[in-house]
Amino acid sequence: MDKEKALKRVERIIKELVDGENKEIVGNIVVDILDIDDLALVKGNRIYFSKKVEKLSDEALKYIVAHELAHLIVKRHTEKFWEIVRNLYPDYIKGKREVEEFVTKTKSR
């Protein structure tokens, strides 16, 4: 998958997660795909995703996107943070498990 396809996929998932009742992104969020070690990270209003996300299922990517969107509001993994993740992606535990499995597999190589 090339960078443009990966960006479109991330943008589609952001739209999917945010479309709905009482969910709205205020301001501009910039997303990019880079060659970074972490699967994703937030800097200001920018969310950078690793090229590795191309290999993830939609469920795992939804979790990462919800996780990073929550970090735009709450920096630490507090109860409020997880409430935001759950609000964006109610089935986040399934995606989180897939991400954990992916990380375990890629670290063991």
C-alpha cells in the first residue's frame, strides 16, 4: 500500500469514528504517514502514523486512531482518556488486542 492509500484509509477511519451524535473535531488535524518506530504519535494538532499501520486490520487501525484522537484532548491514559476512546470506538478492546498481538509479533522478529 502506498502512502496516499494509507492516508486515505486513515482519513476514512477518522470520519467513520467522528461521524455520529455529539462528536466533532474542532480545528484542523493534520495526519501523515512516516517512517517512525511508534505506530502513531501526536505532536500539537498533528497525528503521525507509522508505515506499519498499512499492515493492520481496520479494527486495529480504528483503535489507534481513536487512541490518538483522545490524546489530542487528554495526554495521559486517565479514566477520562479511556472514556473518550470508548465514546469514539465502543468496541476498542477488540482493536487494542489486535494491536497488542501485532506489536508482539513484530518485536519477536
